[in-house]
Amino acid sequence: MTAVTGLRCIRCGRVFPFDSAAYLCPACGEGNAHGDAGILDVEYDYDRARDALAAGRDRAAGVFGFLPLLPVGALPNLLPAGETPLVRVPRLARRLGLAELYLKDETRNPTRCLKDRSTSVGVAMALERGARAVYCASAGNAAISLAGYAAHAGLECHVFVPNRVSEVRLDWLRRFGASVHVSGGNYDQAFAESETLGRAAGWYSRNCAYNPFLVEGKKTVALEIGVQLDGDVPDVVVAPVGDGCTLAAIGKGFRELREVGRTSRLPALFGVQAEGVQPLVRRFRNEPDDPGGETRAASISVRRPRNARRLLRELDAAGGELLAVPDEETEAAQRALAEEAGVVAELTSATTFAALLRRAGELRGRRVVLVITGGRADA
């Protein structure tokens, strides 16, 4: 069973009793123009979680194999997420002078992306609450993930996408039977529209910026890496960054591995944004933002990252950095991953290898994991 003890606001530090209906901190609300909302973080009794994990109670496959460290009350009947392979890439490791290079291949999830981990927890929570409809805003992956899981669970699904969403992604959404709301603006406008309509209708939110439970599914990618490496965690983990939730979740997952005694150290976290849209990189470097750029890496084209505070906290805990790469380098990295590692990554995921190529000289002799968050043919 879950070892949840409560919810803590990342912004003000207030602690609240666990409530499966919770969204934002009642005191801090939606925060300011920089996206510093009162996002809640799930807290656990790690002694209890350690004992439950050691005993193997309620052992399940994939994401729900870590049930004591999840806010879910019971094992749900959902599409299976997790248990994705950690692929060694010796050719590229030798070329870059690394001790080892791994790809955490999240393209093996049901809808071919890491978002299935968070969706599985979100849909489980929605079902526990008796929800009949779910919604989210997304440039593509989260929406497709939610549509697939909702179809399997028999839930009504509403997705809000930016006006530049690709036809390929729209086709995926329609195949799953989702109701698609195409915004007149970018992702941030689609997000605002989703929350306005979703709250008014009483649907269950899958938006990571509001729902505190989604990050708990995402963190299982780190928990799995720890298990797959028998606690000998890598030196560096690299992941793409849009809103900031995924890399922050990975940081939390590794911290929890340490809390339950499965590792003694934390890997450094490297987050990658597209050069054309890099608000978190600029914030990390204390530089003024430039809202005018563009990128073909649609999944990380987020101009108002709502999980900035969470991500910066994890970077403080583990060390690491945020950096930006141009689309041209990302496209070259995407080809190299396919030709030399046999993994077809979407453009967003290929930013991780593009960043590694830029930093390889500093990382010689180290063990690195690239998180390949998705693998569709379009950007």
C-alpha cells in the first residue's frame, strides 16, 4: 500500500493532509507571470516505503511495481507503462570517450512516450475518484497518451492543442476517439483554455502544472534506472526540458532511491531545451528571457514553464545544468541515434544526444544515461 503522508507546497512550504482531489496550494494559487504556482509535492514515510518495497507486497509490473512510492490506493487495470529497456550503446560510448552510455528507451511504452507513466497514475487517480472525463493541454505527447489510456479505461477525453500541432498528432488523437480542441494560439494559450473549460465542466485534470500526482508517475523512470543498474546509478542523466516536470521528477526519483536505501548517491541532472525556446535555461543563468524564438521540437516548445521552481530545486539537490541546442544539431543527433544506436527518437528526445555531443569532452570516462522520452515520426 502507499506510504503517502501528505502534500507540501513547493512555493510556500505549507503542508496539507493527503487529498486525492487536491490541485494547487490553497494559499499560493496560480502564482505569477513566471509560472511560479503553488504546486504541491507528494510526501512519503520512507521507512514504511522501504519496508513495503523490501517485502515485495503488492508487487506489480512497470510503474505500479513502486506502489508504496505512489499516491494510488490499489493496483488499477490500465494499459501497462514502464519496464522499458536501458539500452547500452557501446559504439557511441567509445566514440565519445565515455565509460558507458545508455538510452532509457521510453518509446516502448503503449503510446511510445514517457508521458504514459504519468498518465497511468493520473488515470488511476481519476478512476478512484469516480471521474467520467479527463482533460489536458499538450503539444502532442501528453494528449496522445491521455487519449490512449482514456480509451482503454472507458473515460471521455478532451485534449487542448496549440494551433501549430502537426496533422500526424491530430490523426493519433482522432484514432483514439478524443475530443480535440485546437487553440487559436500556442501551448500556453491552449493550457489556459483547458483549465477554464475543464474546471467549469468538472473534468479530471492531467495537466502536470496543476495535478500534483502526475510527477509521481514520471519519477518511476529514475526508480527503474536504479533497479536496472542494481543501485549503481549513473554519473549523469540527460533529459529534454519543456515545462520542467520530467527532469524534476527524475531528480525526485533518484532522491527517493537514496531515501529507501537503494543507492548512496545522486546523478547530476542535465536538462536540454531548444535554442529557439529556452526560458528555463535563461532563468538558470539569470539571463533575460527572449519570447520570440521558435523550434521544431514541439514537445518542449513551452514559453511559460510552470514547474520551474520544482526543477531548480532538484538541480540544487543533485547538481547539473540546463543548456540549449539549435534544431540543426538536434536533427543531426536524431539521425545518429537511428544509424548508430538503432533507436528512432522524436526530435525532442534527440536534444539529449545533441547536448551530450556538446559536453562530451567534459564527461570523458563517465557513465551517462540519455532519457529518450518519445519516438514518433513527426517533430
